[in-house]
Amino acid sequence: MPTLRRTAILDFGLELEADEVRQVRLGARLRAAVAHAHQHAPRVRRALDAAGVSPEDVRGLEDLERLPVTRKDALPAMQAEDAPLGGLLGVPIERLARIFMSPGPIFDPQGEGEDFWRFRHALAAAGFRRGEIAHNSASYHLTPLGFMLDAAARSHGCVVVPAGVGQTDLQVKVAAHLKATAYLGTPSFLHALVSRARELGTPLQFETAFVVAEMLPETLRAELEADFGIRVLQGYGTADLGCVAYECPEKDGWHTHPECIVEVLDLETGRAAGPGQPGEVVVTLFDDAYPLLRLATGDISAFVPDLPCPCSRTAPKMAGLLGRIGDALKVKGMFVRGAEIAAVMKRFPEVKRFQAVVTREKHQDHLAYAVELAVPADDETALAERLANALREAVKIRGEVRIVPPGSIPEDAKRVDDRRVWK
């Protein structure tokens, strides 16, 4: 069984505040964020003006629904039209620390501050502590997740091992040699790492893990906790937004982050969904550098009934991820978008129709592309290899390309077909 360890309430003022106090605080933050964005972010100003909303019209959370929704899937086109950040940047670009590129492509800025993406609360709930050696297997290459978790762990006084992705055997050796007691990254790679360590006869000393960027099936959590003695908690966020919600030790839902506004909107009406009713997750940030107002994530969740949590945190809880809107899916912690795949396929006149298929085996995601040809290829193997290389460069994930007979893919087939079964 997992090693018991103390977890912490990081900010008693925010995480334990009464609901009415939270409403007033968030309303005040919203007013300030709208005023700043209207003044400094040209696209936000145009959107608010088009909706007939001035900053003075926003007095509190009761006015939130007056603000237009921005869709995450629209960010690539917005940034292409108005480089580099789509007119959403709220400070001079020289004030940024870094700019990342996530699949889409979507460029994500990092502003100032020790924990810009706000994951410190999540790591406190997971039990991370000063002096801990934390093995971070999230990517540091172009995408921000590695830096997100790195900054949060160091804000707690942890010593971070920036392992990044891949090279499983080497990561086993490093984590064992340094006696790392904590893990940061995806749950599937944690399973691969500890399983490989067992095969190599190299014991690891992970006591706790904070996992993100993938679904965490309860069967996988149970295996990691019962068979490997690792206490596993998860968080939810995006490259644009940072941390949105996280588990407490009760593991029965995700507390929304106290430093942003989280809505769940009915899929038909666009109005606030009731408790237990599925809807799209929409998030508002207060950051001056990147003042995202009502960003629609494409993720589907629901708020759980308003019951006191034994951990004493008072923020509303989400019921985990229940699905996605559109044809963007997370595979191995990275978004795979049908539009991005289609753009690659258009560069190959031989391709008539395609479908990306995502499956899962032994807690690992697998991506494959079925491709129908418009005309027979002289060398199908060579064409498949060229396609695979171009797709990997675009979506950042390796996938197998299979040339299939004409008529194998229905005309109305989904561009990205998720066949994973979560247990």
C-alpha cells in the first residue's frame, strides 16, 4: 500500500473561504481582469465591443455570462491571423519569460512569477514537501508541461530532476541513483517506469505521484498504489490555462482552483449547467500577461453536488473528464487534432481519405492512421514512412500509418476515432 504522508492546505485564506466570500473575491478579480484586457489586449477589446460590453458593465460574477466565449480550437487561426499571440497578450512581449508551442499549433506565453501556472496548490494537496527529490518526466521541449510542474515543485522547496520524456531505462537509473521519492508526469509513463524498474531489478523509491495530461483509470491507480506502493493524485489543466482543478486526498472529485473562474456550460444552451449535468468546461484567468476570458476548453465535465469535503477545502468539485467536444483528443498527454492531421494529408496528393485511430493496451495509448489512396502507389511502404514522419513532426506523437484498401474508411468517418476503453 502507499506510504502515508502529510498533505497540506497551501493557502488557508483561499482554499477554506466561505462561498459568499469566494463569490465577492472572484467578482472583484473578474472586474479587474476585464478592465485590463479591454485596455491592453486588442482582440479582447474588439470582442467585448462587438458584444456591446464595456468594462464598467462587469460588476461581479453575475455579469460573467455577458462576456463572449473564446474557443480554444480557434486559437491557431487567431494566432496565424495576428502573430504571434492572436492579439490576446496583455503586456509588452519583452515582459514574458518564455513562449511555448503546443500541437495545433498553439503558442502559449509564460509571464512573470514563481508559479505562473498555479500548480503549487495541487502539489501541496498531493503531499509534496520541502527537500523532496521530484522526478519530472513531463516534456520540457517546446510544450510547457515540464516547466509547469518544475516551477510548482521548486516553489515547495523540492529538488527537481528534469528527466523529460522517453529513455525509460536511463530514467530508471537516474531515479534510482538519486533516490527520488516523488514523480511528476503522465500516469502511463509512471506505470512504464516502475514496471521497467521491476524488470531490471532496480528498485525505485517513489512514495507519491502527481499525474496530469492523461486520463487516470481507477484500475491503473489501484495497480500503482497496491502493487508499487505509490500514492497517486491527479490534476487537470491545459497549456493555455495552467492548473484548473486538482484532487485532494479524498480522491472523489477535483477541486476547482481558487485563483480562476471555472464554469460548466450546457452543451445546447450555453448557459450554466446544473449540478451533475454534463457540460463544457470554460475557464477565466486573471493573469495580466495572458488575460483569457471564458476560454472554452472543449472538455466535458460536471460539477458534483455541493457537499462538504472532509479535506476542508470549500471550492466546488468537478467530476473528472467525461469526454471531448469536436475531434481533438489527448493521446500520450498531447492533443491530436483532426484539422492538423488533415493539413498534413493535403500535402500528399496520393491520399484520398484517412482516419486516425486511438486505442489503449496495458495502460499505454497507441495511435495509428488508416489511409486510403486516390491512386495506387509505386511503393506503399515508402509512402507510409513519409506520411508517418510528416505526421509525427506535426502532432509530436509517433503513429503507425497503414495503407488500407479502397472503401475501408466510410465517407462520414470521424477524422479521429477514440476507441480507448477506460476502466
